[in-house]
Amino acid sequence: MKSKKLLLFVTVCLLLALCCTACAPKEIPWADIKDYYTLTDHGDSTYSYSIKDKQGNVLYEQEKVSKAPETTQPSSSVFGLVTQTGTGLSTNWAVYCDVENGKVSETFHYVLGANDKYVVYAQDTVDGHFIIVQDIFDVEAYFTKTKLRLVSSVASDFAIACRFDDAGNAIVTYLSGEAYTETETTITIP
């Protein structure tokens, strides 16, 4: 009798394990950008480029531009196209494309970094210097604006770096005070 109960128990456990495995979300393998991105050098100091989704639909393209973008990959299926238009981070702009889900982000300026879900960028307004963190594809899903303190007054590139800690929070380095002291602030991201 004990062996039948043990056999029944083991069978139920195996069936539950199989069900949990079948229902678990599937991890998307890391995409290879060469499968989705094309860059053409026209030989006259201009470039054209495009990025397509998995179905072959063009998500984003530029023709006859003077700079080719740098490509980044913040997640398995999201690629960033970052274009530097001058010197320093304050002169860059970026667009992100999700090749798995066919999404294209808005154009972000003064981009400091991005991870699998959020983009971090700096903004200088008459109200102060800010670091903004938002959902890459849906500003309604997440948006936060953090005002920096004691930012160096004449630094055009006041925010100079961003990295993400193990918990996914953004650690932004900016210049503060008259001595241009590198100062870090941590922005908690859910």
C-alpha cells in the first residue's frame, strides 16, 4: 500500500513539474543585430540605415544622413540606435526598436543609458537640471524626473555617466559646484 501511495505521489509531483515548466514564460534568446539592421555607406560621407522587426517590417530608417549610429542592445530583443552629433553626451539622440514586438520608441536626447526596460536621459531647463527615467516604449507606464542639486553652472555636459546597479537602479554621475566635482546620485527604479 505504501509503494502505491509513493508512486502516486511521485507521479503527481512529476506532472506538476511538467505543467509548471510548460506554463513558465519563455525567455527570448538574444537577437543578433545583423539579422535586423542594415547600414549602407554611400561613399559620399552619407549613410542610410534601417532596422526591421522579426516579420521583416521596417521599424525605423534614415536615409542620406551624415553619421552612422552606434548600435546598443539593452535587452534580448531591443536595439538602440544612438547618434552623436557633436562632442559630449548632451549632443546625442537615440531611438530604440523592439524587434520581437514591433515597437519603436520616441526619440530621446542626451541619453545616458538604457537597460531592458528603461531609458535614462538628462534635461536642462529654466527650472533646473534633471535626470529622467522612463519606460522606453510607454511614458504612461513609468516616468520619473529627478532634480539635481548644485550642478556646475557652466557645464554643458553636466551629466557625464550612468550605470545600473545589481538591483536595476540608475547611478548617475554629474558635475557639481564651481570645482566641477563628480557627484553620484542613485535613482531607484521599480
